[in-house]
Amino acid sequence: MLVHQILNSKGDDSVVTVAPDTLISSVLEVLAEKRIGGVVVSSDGATVVGILSERDVVRALAQRGAACLSESASQMMTPNPSCCARSDSADGVLLRMTEGRFRHMPVTEGDQLVGIVTIGDVVKARMDELSMEKTALEGMIMGH
């Protein structure tokens, strides 16, 4: 399975972005409102400069306390995050996420943001694929 197939199955190709100067308190409002675990940091909504996840905020809160809520996204984000292309394999993306211990990966074409996949998206796609394979094998065994 390829990343573009995962994006197609999601149905919603919009990516939530925040500007680098967005306050962390505002980022948290976006995460809660959209029920998502991370945002892409972008000056123009199309170029990826970083990624910021709820995990990043939790770590900052543990280290610096509530004062970090008045920091900007650019101060807390992971700059130059690992990105993938629509043509990348889901297995390759899953491996990179697992090895890098992150859950969100922007999808880019050239330097333009075209989507985002989460580890949950990739696992769901893989589970769907395995289910179809199982059904096909059962059909072959039963002679259908």
C-alpha cells in the first residue's frame, strides 16, 4: 500500500497548520477543537518548517511548567520534520515512524505540503489490507 492510498481513504486531505508565532496555548486549543495530536508549523500553510505534537507540549510542561504555554510554536516545534511522499510505501513510513518514535508525518511534493499521515492511519490501512488478504485466502481455500 502507498501513502496516496492512505490519504485517499482518509477522505479529508486538509492539514491543520499553525504559524510559527502561534502561542502554545492557542495550539492546544486547535488540538482540542480538531481532536488531533499534532499540527504542522508553516508560515504560509504550504511549506513545512516544523511539527508540533501534544507530546512536545507535555514534555515542555514537565520541564518548564505552565510558563511554556506563552512560548511560540517555533520555540517548541521539531524543526525540519521527517516527511514522506505520496509514492512512499506504508510499510516504509511505519518503519520510519517506529524507529524515530514519532506519530505524525507530513506528506510533501517537492517542498509543498499535500497531506499528513499518522501512525494510526498507517496501522488502520495495514489492518484493512490484512483483512482483505485473509478474506481472499479463505475464498481460495473454500474454492470460491
